[in-house]
Amino acid sequence: MGKKLKDLFSNIANNTSMSQKYVFANLFIILIPCLVLSIAYLYKFQNTVKEEIVSSYEQVMDQYVSNVNYKLSLYHNIEKTFSVNSVVQDILKEEKAKTPLDIMRLAEKFYVETRSIFLGENQSEVYNIILYSYNKNLKFDGEFLKSAEFIKNEDWYDDVTKSRNFYNVFYNIKSIEGKNLVTLFQPIVTTNLAVFEKPLGIIQINLYADGIFKPDSVMPKKKGMEVVILDKNQNLVYGSRENEAFLKNMVGKDIKNDVVESEEMHKILVHRSLAPYQLDAFAFFPYQEVSAKVSSLARFNFLVIGIIVFISLLLTIMFSRIFTKRIHILLGKMKKVEEGDLNITTVIEGDDEVGILDRQFNSMAYRLKNLINENYIQSLEKREAELNALQLQINPHFLYNTLESISAIAAINNCFDICSICQKLGDMFRYNINSVQNEFVYLRDEIKHIKNYIYIQEIRFEGRFSVEYEIPDELMYCRIQKFILQPIVENALSHGLEGKEGEGKIVISAWTTNNVLYISVKDNGVGIPPEKLEKLNNLFSDNDINAKESVKKSIGLKNVDARIKIVNGSAYGISVKSSINAGTEVVISLPFLLEVKEEPDVQDINS
């Protein structure tokens, strides 16, 4: 599939006219940024709208919770009024009422007092009010007045009877006739200071859950608002079973005020707590308000994009025709040259790319015409040059054989020093000849080459310096580049030890760490001044391409560093450490390339 798409795009790119490609390219350049910006803007706008609407819904929910709390606290205060009401206190303290007629009289008295206390209040939310008495002599079970003996087994009974706090809130949820009721309780104690806080009974107000929690009854109707009230045990107090099931699936999760999605709904959820009553209020608001605003903006955006694309298409076609007209003229000239007509007369005016291309094409055609005429002469000159080059070539083995002859003559005349020098120089010359064939050698071969060089220099300096080799046998078959040690040793002799009083010393060592081969050339010479040392190290960190191109011509440290970096990368190369009158150490870092040999012949390298 990927190859087919690639071939399709390649076919379109290669086989369509420049005018068409220009039109398509401009359309893509305009269309893609417009689409990306529009999508990003719509996404940002959607989040902003969502945040604003969620914030407005939170304010609605705060108002709703405030109104519910107000209603519940209103009825709680009414209960407190009942608990300190003198008539209610007298009813609960009544000791003489024993007959049904006496009890009816007390119930009537309580009913009248209830009407008095509720005077001016909306009673449509109240299912009933019941007064429970602790008086054990009164065994009655009326509509408004009951003995506390009938409620001793209720779950809430112990909590209410044990409380002496006037401000505690007690409530219960129950269902009667298919409707949920919110029940508020208030313990009643005597107000007689002589027996203060003696429990007398309990006042109970049963409220319709719909009347308390229904949004229509609490605040002006918010279109589409659905409320769910759950108690501390996650039982439904008010709301739809569908929303209850959704919330129960989220038990244990961090419920945030945000958009909630499921297979059944796509709504905005806002959560608040009714703290005094241990209730959780959840409001579901429709998401359509967000969708409507975003859809409206999306339609407007795409309309604007369509207009921009249409205008851009017209302008692109117009400019394409103007631009390609001159290219078609140039194509006509190329066609003539292809047919063999090199006499170009038409000139395309202008200093843009097409004009420059036309002038260069005219120049090319003129030069091509001249080249065709000169081709035969140049071919003859080339042949003559090749013959001359062959005549000037010298077999490099001639020089090596000459050194062998000199060595033989010296041996006949007992000049054995000359024999040794010729032998060492011959080995070095053979090493140089072989370098043309192979850039990499074993470390042992490079060390052997250095020993030949040192031998010749020792004769020159007449024992003014010594050389030590500290190279483990197992590293002798590491692969390194040729001719990277001689320039460094030569610098140590000519700059490090020159001018030093006493015997000079050079130590050549090698080791490996983390797959990196390090080769050190250290002398005890005069050292390098700090400012010169800094410039030298900066030279090695300079990535100037001209320095790299001159690798084959240079014989200095920069040459060695550049060769190493060209072949192995900038992680490798040369570093220099030095102190005045304490010597200089040059360290070469290379990739650790070890070639294992069954019987390495390295016994003489460190000698």
C-alpha cells in the first residue's frame, strides 16, 4: 500500500506540468495552514466555551445548593422552635392524660400549635409532623402524637436520644407511597432550669424529597438541568435511576466538574456536597450548548476558508500562466538544440531565474558548438599527455633496490653503520610504498616503523635521548591508521627535547578504556607555554573543512588529528597536555579495533 502511494505521488510529480504543480502546491500551502489553524482554534474555542459554560453551571449549582440548604435549615430551625415551645413542652410533660379523650385533646392542642408555628410558611413540602413522647404512662399512637416506644427499633433512634446538642442535625431517608421523604429529627429537652436537659421527646418533620430537591421548586428552572441526590451510603434520595446508575459506576473515582461521556450520555456534570446532611448533589447539564456554539463557529470558519481557497485558486492560475509563458519559450529553444540547431537567436529578458537560465543555456549552446569543433584536437592532446605521463613514471622499487646496493657496498667496506641506516631507511620506504594499498595497519607495524625512525635519529643525536615502550602485548594487533605516530615523535624530538639540558626521554604507551584505544607519546622536554597550548588544543577542535582537505599534504599534528576525525568521527583525535619544564604528553584516541591472532608475534615490540 505504501509503495503504491509513493508511486502515485511520484507519477503526479514527474508527469504533470509545472503550471499544474504550481497551482496544486499553492493550494496545499494555503489550505493546510488554514485547516490546521482552524482546527486548533476550534479546539481551543471549544475548551474555552466548555470552561465558561461549566463555570456558569457551577454558579447555577452553587445557587441550587444554597437554596436547598436554606430550605433544610429553615425546617431545622422550625424543629428547634418546636423543641423550646412552651405548649409542646407542656404536652410532653402532661402526666394526667390517660384516657383516649385526654390524648385527643393533647393531639388537637399540638395540631393547633403546629398551624401557629407554620403560619405564613409553605406547607406543600411537608408530608407530616409527628411529636414522640418519652412519657411511659402515655401509650398512644396517633397521627400527630405518638409514644416513643414505637420508634425504639429505628436506625436513627439511638443517635437522636443520646444527643444533647441543640445544634446537631439528624435526618433520615425513607419511602412512603412510592415517594421519597427526607425526615428531620430534633431531640426535645425540658427548659426548666431545675431539671435542665431532661429528655422529653423527639419532634419529627417529614418532607417530600421532590419539594426540597426538585430544581423547579428551589430556583428558576434551568433548561435541561437534571439533579441527583445521593446519601452517604450512595442510596438514591432524588433523581433518575439512569443518572444514579452512572454515578454508582464512578464510586471511588475522583469526580470533577467536567464533561462526562458514556454510551448513554454526553453531559456536563457538576458536583457539590450538602455537608450538614451528608448528602451529595450532582447536576447534569446538556452538552448541546457547547456543541451549538462550536458548530456555529466551525461553519463560519469553513465558509471563510472556502472563500480564501477560491480567491487563491484564481490568483494562482493567473500567476501560473504569466510565469510559465517564458518557460515554454525556453523549452522551445531546448527542442531546437535537441534537433541539432545550435544557432540560438531568441533571448528571454529579465534578471530572475528564468532569465538567468536562458542566458546560461545560450552560453552553453555557444560553448557546445565550440567544443564540438575542438573535440578532436583535445582528444589528440589528451593522448599525448597520457604518453608523457607514462614516460615520467618511475618504478618505486628502483629506489628501494638502490638502497640495497648502497648497503651492500658499505658492508664490503666494513661500514656497518651505513648498512644499518640503509636497512632501516629501506624498511621505512617499503612501509611508505605499501601505504598506497592499505590505510590501516596493526599497531605493532606502526611501532616497528617508529623504531626504524628512532634508530636513524639516535645516530643523529648521538645518545642524547632514550625511548621506552609500555604497550601490552594484547593490543599489538589493534587496527590503526598509518603514519599517525611519526609526526608526534618527530615533534617531541624537534620541539620537546631540543634545548633541554641532560638526557631526554620519550615514553610511548597504549591502553584501552570503554572501547577506545589510547596511544600516548610523552617526553620530559621543555614543555609548552599555556597560551600556546590553548591555541594548539583549539586547533584540534576546529572543524574547518580546509584543514581536513589538506590532510594528505600536511605532516603536522593537525594533519594527524584531521585524518583521524575524517575516518572515525569528531569523537576521536588528538589532545595535548603540557607544563613548562615538565614535558609534554600527546594522547591519540581511536576506536578499539582488535583483530585476534592465534599466536601473536609481539615478543620484540617493547624491547
